[in-house]
Amino acid sequence: MPVEFRADLHIHTCLSPCADILMSPLRIIEKAASLGLNMVAICDHNSAENVQAAANLGKRYGITVIPGMEITTSEEVHVLALFETAERACEMQSSVYEHLQPGVNDEDAFGMQVIVNEEDEVLGFNNRLLIGATDLPLNRVVDMVHGLHGLAIASHIDREGFGIIGQLGFVPMPTEFDALEISSQISHEEALERFSDYSAIPWIRSSDAHHLSDIGKASIGLLMNHSTFEELCLAIRGRDGRKVLI
């Protein structure tokens, strides 16, 4: 019998240059636990190097951590890529690194990109230009994510910056996206009015947290039998009694 789990499927760690330095895996999981979240997804910009630490902490705190990343396509559209395992996220990361805009991160301009372990200890810094775009077109990114049995979700479609509608003016139909995400800046009712053309596509609502105070600001309910990636896929697709409560 499906029961409701609460999820925030878009959270950045201190690996993302635009995220607060306090967004370590440990503090994120502690905050999620204090809010009663059952599932979170770690989605740093073009990288998954803090995913494993968060997943290990999730087991300690009883929170399911979905390994992911937020990929920037050649059209400068953000795509959430969610995977069943950290290994698959890292496989996607390898491909993204091969296609990432060349150059090194400018910490003064963009912020630090910190790799952290479960104990809040700094392991190093990622010097790639994670804030930049890849040379991978949108349809190629979606195909690559699906090739690794992941979920491809259009990020924050209500936002001008890096949202698919803001960048392209529309969502290509029929879409290959598994879902569309709306941000904490808009209510579900407002989204239904503004984006009625896409109301038949599954939607999620996430915080896109870059600060600890943002975590859980927007979340969804998931009717599932268990808090797992497999059940999440069923919920987003509305199968076998599973569904998203937005």
C-alpha cells in the first residue's frame, strides 16, 4: 500500500560555485532530517563529486539520497539528471567533463568548488569551469541520461535564466523529458495557469537550494511503497498506484 514520502529533488552542495560554502553534505543531510524529508537529490552543476558522501550520510540519517547533477546543455538549458546509483552519476559526470567548456574556475568571480567528505573535511577543490555550459545539445543530454537508466527533468521551467522556456521559448513536443520542474518562486496553481500547454507532462517542485535555509522551501509528496529510486520512477510516471503530490 503506497504511503507518502516527502522529497526535495534539487539541492546543491558547496561543490557548485554559486552555492554557499556551508552547503556540505553533512549539513545538508542534517537539515533535511530536521525538516522530516525522506528523500533528497544532490544536483551540483556539471559534477557529482559530493554525491557519494551525501549518500553515505543519508544511510546514517535514514534519508534516501538520489545521486544526480544539473547539466548545462549547449543551449544553456539546465537539466536535472537523477540516477539510481552514484556509479551511474559518475559515469555521466565523465561524459560531461569531456564536453565541458574549457577553462579553469575563477574563485573570485564564481566561488569555490569544494569537495567534502562525510565528516565535513575538505578533500580538495574542483578546478573545472563547472559554472559553464557543455557542448552537448539538449536532446543528446536527455538521451545520455536515459542510456544510464536515469531520469531527465527540465529544471525550473518558470525561471528566465537557464530554464528551457526562458532559453528556447517552449518545451519541444513530444518531449523526452520524464518531468518538468517548477521552482519555489511559483505556486502550483500559478504554474498550471502559465504553463497549461504542458500540464499533461509530470511535474515536480523543488527548492534548488543553494543555502541551508532554502532546503525544503519547495518539495513534493511521493506516494510510494518504499523510498527508493525505482519507486520514484514509478511515482513520476504515475504507475501502479504511485504518484507525485505537488
